Amino acid sequence: MTMLDTDRALVQAATAVAKLRCRSDNHTVAAAARTVDGRLFTGVNVHHFTGGPCAEVVAIGAAATQGAGTLETIVAVGDRGRTVLPPCGRCRQVLLDYFPSVEVIVGPMNALRKVPVTDLLPETHVWADQQLDPSAVVRTGQWPLPTVPGSRPASEE
């Protein structure tokens, strides 16, 4: 998708945060996210030997803390002159689950583009689609047996 001036400003915001706040090995990536109403939220990763949250997840948390609604676009930028970074697999999944219509800015600086998060995760697991329908649980507490086409219920055998 075509990059707009607001998208370029989002990359500039993430770059500014990376330059200002990513000054140690604990914080090496900054992210900036824009909501559908134009609000901007930023975050940095929190590196830890256990993994720690990525900058995109921190930006999502910052947006949630401020009562933001749906995110429209997000971008991550590396420190020390690294430019736009694509989200890791975990962040892609989080973005898809929380904001299935979000667009992600990816690519080299001279050819940045926006792509739907669904393009970054084709044929993916969608958490909401995998949740058990509460009405499918039999009141006895037993899980329902799958129905096989052409089969008879066990009581008929």
C-alpha cells in the first residue's frame, strides 16, 4: 500500500524514540503505533534473558493504558542506525489477534510499504476462531464427540 505523510511521520516518531531512549542493550528497538483517530503511541523493547516484551507489545500496552481504540498502523525501528524492522512472529500474532485490520510498515528505508498484518501471517492460527463455543459443551461436563459424516451415534451400534 502507498505510504502517506502520516506513515512517514510514524517512522520518524519511532526513529526519534530509538535515538532518544535506546541507549543500552536493555532497549534496542522502538515502535510507534497510530490509532484510527490519529493518536500516536510509542514503546521500546525490554530486553531480558527470559525474552522480555518487544517494542510493538509495549506500544500496544501504552495505547491500552491511555484508553486508545483500534490501532491502524504500526512500525518498529532498530537502534544504532538500524532502520525499520519487521515484527517477530510473536508480535505478528499479537497484532493479528488484537487488531486484525492493522497495517505494518516494513521494508528498506528507500522502499517502505504498508502491508496488512494478515499478509505477514498467511494461513495463521487466529486465536478467536479457536475458542470453544460454550454451547458445545454438554452439561455433563464431557466434551462433545466429533461427528464423522456417514457414521451413527454410539447408541445405535
